Amino acid sequence: MPVFEEYCPYLISIGDFLNKKNIFKADEYAEVDKNRIHNFNRCYISNDKGIEALSVPVRKISTAMPLHEVEISYGRRWQHDHEIAIKSAYGKTPFYYFFSDDLKELFSTEYRFLYEFNRHGMNLILKWLQWEDFYELKMINDFLTKPYMNHFQVEIPDAHKISVVEIIFRFGPAGFYEILS
């Protein structure tokens, strides 16, 4: 099962995964340091102000270490903050409530390691999209290079920065394939 850098990967990452090209997934043994960890502990959502970064706090990283050893910090209520931010951004979209119980489960589980959390987040996305045949999708780069209007009618200049959850919550699994094919 793939583990992408973030738990809600960019749309372009999912498209490349489905096309089986340029697959950028995280290797659990990849070395990360304090300068590179932000690639793995952030996801980006689209809201009424544009793009918002959500960060999973991690315990201090002083030297390079394997990704699977990076521990999540639970010193603040980040899961609650992420759940509320995602609900605020997508709670009024047509498919949000269909998937919201899965999100609650993801955020109510205390994963020790960031790698585990990201893997479970990605597994949710694959479950939502009901992927069985990874060759179904044909990416059209036009979609990813044009400005994108989110459900708040805020223009996102670069659709590469759209999270896959944006499309799933707005258009559902079938809509995801229609938009990108």
C-alpha cells in the first residue's frame, strides 16, 4: 500500500499514482531531518481564504532519522483542530458526511508514529475511491494547470495544490474519475 508524503496528498500525487508514473511515495526507511519533516507532517486543504496547511506535530528531531521512527507529539489537540478545520472547509460539500465517520476514527486514534498515521490516512482515501484497477484513470494536465474554483468560490491559482479530499468531498468517488479523465 502506498504511503505518500502527507496523509491527504495533493491531487497530482494521486493522479501520478493511478497512472503508475512519477510515483512519489514515502519509504518508511527514508531519512528525514528537521528541515525535511514538513513534507511528511502537513496536508493542505482549501477553504474560504484559499489554501490552509494542517500540520501534525512531531517530537523533536535533532538528527536525520528513518521516517518510521518519527513520533507524533500529542502535547496539543491537533487531531481536534484538523477535524474541525476539515469540517469547516468541507462540511457543506455533498459527500462530506458520507466519509466523516472515517475521519473521526482516523483522528480519534493515537498513532505513535507519523508513518502509521499517514499510511492510515492514505488507506482511507483508497477505500473512499474504491480503487481496484489503478489503470482506470487518464490524467489531463490541463485540469492541473488551470485555476480551480473551490466550493467557497475562491480561486486557487494552481490546482496542483488541491488535496484529493477536496475532490472526494465535492464530487464523490465517481466525480473524481470524471474530473481527471
